[in-house]
Amino acid sequence: MNRNVRNATPPIYALLILGGFLISTTVGIAVIIVGGVLTSVVYTMARGGGSEGATPRRAPRQRNRR
């Protein structure tokens, strides 16, 4: 479900931006600002838990080198 939400967010956001600019420039700019914040919230919520099966971005540091 999370993958579907993440994949559907950008096209929906693009359509909302287009619709906002078709209404007026002010509405289009407001849609960009508010939609950007909401898109970041959707991406943050859909990424999953912090430690549930998540892998670190870099390999663990090796401390036993000589």
C-alpha cells in the first residue's frame, strides 16, 4: 500500500498544480506551497518505520583495522 501511495503522489500533485494555475496564478502558487508540504508528509509517512527492516545508509564502521 505504501508503494502505491508513493507512486501516485507525484502525478496527483502535478495535476493539482496544473489545475491551480488554470484557475489563477495565486491559486497555483498556493497549491505549490501547500502541496509541497503535504507531499513531504506523505513521503515521510509512507517510508515505513525507523528501524523496521530499514538498512543504514552506510556500512558500519570497522574498528578492528590495524
